[in-house]
Amino acid sequence: MASTSSFAPPKLSGFILTERLGSGTYATVYKAYRKGDSREAVAVKVVAKKTLNKSSTENLLTEIEILKTMRHPHIVQLKDFQWDAENIYLILEWCSGGDLSSFIRSRRLLPERVARRFLQQMACALQFLHERNISHLDLKPQNILLSNSVLKLADFGFAQYMSPWDEQSALRGSPLYMAPEMVCRRQYDSRVDLWSVGVILYEALFGRAPFASRSYAELEEKIRSNQPIELPPGARVSKDCRDLLLRLLDRNPDARITFAEFFAHPFVDLEHMPSAESIVKAKELVLQAVQKDQEGEKSAALSLYCSALEHFVPAVHYETDRQRKDALRQKVSQYASRAEELKALVASDNRLSFEEARTSRDVLREMFNSGADDQEALDVYQQCLGELLLALAGKQTSLFTHRIAFHLTAGSPFNVEETLKGLRICESNWGKYLKYVILGL
């Protein structure tokens, strides 16, 4: 079926193996193309049989068993596997964006909104695994691949079926991302994956893992310490982000955040994660909103419009087709306008007048001078839109939906550069704007 030499990629039936992507103790990974008209790109993990012992053989078989039965948008797909006298071949989905470790290093650290987006995708995959009593046990940035902006968990070589009451003691994974109970060779359970998620989030936000060390001895000493994890001095993260980090990185597994709490945490917010379901949820809610609107139930309609918009915004982010994205932006603009009209009707006696407060136009003009990158500015604007829309049903504000409508329309791919000449937004200024709009400060 296949043959190999020490100087060339193996020859595998049905595929042409090209560049070597990486190698470990038991395997080497190559980029490959399927023979035939499709020329589909894949990754082939080649495991030399002679390197396998009993434990690694069991791990490999478990990896194949787990991956072969799973289909999830945030888990690398095992397309097929083959073997011959010398090797075992895992034919895997190709991810063109490299791994998360390289992505973080190339940017030094990630903005919180980007880290959160990746965290949501990781949480979505972990929820899928947790429901099937599967623990990854080797979560780290090098085992998280990117395909465009889509994150995918990979390398299930240490993964195990573990029920909530199952415990193990064998060392698995990479020391820098291992939970203290594993490093200290105590009994551990599936909660070690949550610790690893905390380390990954910490590294994404601050550019280094919390226990970055020059030697394994130094690393082990830091992990064994009883000192609580602290964020770097001057760390600027949101309250929800800080809370999640410290609860994930609790040395005591019994005090650590649980899976149920993690999936429900406001910083993870799986309910509003950009996905194929976003548009479905948005349409369901907006149909209910229109019905209540027609029936004259203004308060109920307002609440439903705002809920729908919270799903329309991630739907805009998820959509890749420019024409459909532009159409969604126009829908967001229309529903936001109607929501504000309803707000004005519901709370007309309490509405702030244009003269009594700084208008959104004034605040936006102030933000235009911040000098942020144009494309980043539009992305920040879109990400913050969901939070801004909450103000429609919250504190009294001056009218600002006409600004949203204008910039969503003007932000289309056809005239984004012209529009963004004035729209220079940075996250710090958005903080001021949110305080003004939502809290009335």
C-alpha cells in the first residue's frame, strides 16, 4: 500500500505527499494531495510501527476510534486511515492557517475580542466532547489549528473516554499546559482540560503562559507552588474575562470552575457565538418581534427586536459571502431603526433630549480621531454593536440608531475605505462610549 525511505516522504496509495509539516516522538505529518481531478489538500500523519510500544499503540487506536466517529466544525476531521508493513497513516482535514501558537507569536498577543472568539469555538468543541465523555488531555496552542478564522482541535493522541467519576494518574500532555494535580502525580479527572483552556487563554491575552520557565525544574516548582495565579501587572481585561481566567486557573480542582459553569459563563457566551445557527435564531426572533409589533404590544416587540439583533450581529460576522453580508447589514439597520422607534414610544416621557446630553454624533466625532486601523475599526464597531443595542431596552439615551444604520450601510466592501476615513475607532474609546450609552455616565 505504501513505502518509505529516510530521505523522501512515504508513497501512499491515492495520495501525493509533499512537504513535511512537523514531527514528534511517534509521528511525522506531511501535506498531501489526493490523486485525481479533485486534488484535495489533506494532512497525513505517518506513524512508524517500530516506534510504538503497548501504551502508544493503545493511544493511537483510541485516537482513530474517537476521530473516525466525530464530525464537528471545530474538531479536525479524520477522513480515512490506512496501514502497511511499516506505517500507519491518518488522513486528516487540511487546515491552511497553521496552529494557534504561531498565530499568537506572529501578533505577540491577541486583543480580548479575538481571544474570546477563539475561546468560544474551543468551548463549542469541548462541549461536544464533554457530552460524549471524551477528554482531550493535551490541549495546547500547538494542537489547535486554524482554517481561515475557524479554530479546530487536533491531535487526539492522548485523548481518553472519561466519565465524570473516572480518575487517572498517568502523565499525559505537555508540562506547560498540565494541571497541577497531573504534574504532582495525583489522581485527576476531566477537569484538567479546563486548566489547559485557562493557560491557553492566558497565553493568548498576555503573550506567554502563566508558568513560562527556563527549565523543567523551574516549571515544576512554579506549578507545585500554592501561590494563587495572578494576572500580569497592569493587565487590561474585562471583568468577565478576569473572572473566567482566575476560575479556570484555580490550583484546587474541586474549587475550579466546572464544565457546566464554564459553558454558561458570560465571557464564553455560547448563545451568541457566531455560527451557522446565528441567522436561524435571529430570523425566529424577528418574526416573533414583527408579530408583536403588528399586535401593538410595543414592549414585547422591543425586547424581541433587541434579542434578534444580538443574533444578527454574530450572523453578519459569520457570513463570508459579501453580497449576503451586505444584505444582513441592511436588515440589522432596519430592525435597529424600528427598535429605536419602539423605544421612543415606550419611554417617550423619560427620553433625554438632544440638548440635555452629548449626542451620539458628538461621541462618534470624538472617536473618529483615534487613528486605529480601518479594517480593525470596522470589526470593533461590528463587535460592539450587539452591546450598544442593549441600550435600546436599558438606560435612557439620545437617538443613535441612525448612526448605526449609516455606518453599517457605508461599511460595505464597495466603499469601506471612503467611509472609514473618518471612522477611526479604538477599543478604549468604545469603553467610554459604552459607559455613556449604557450607564448614562
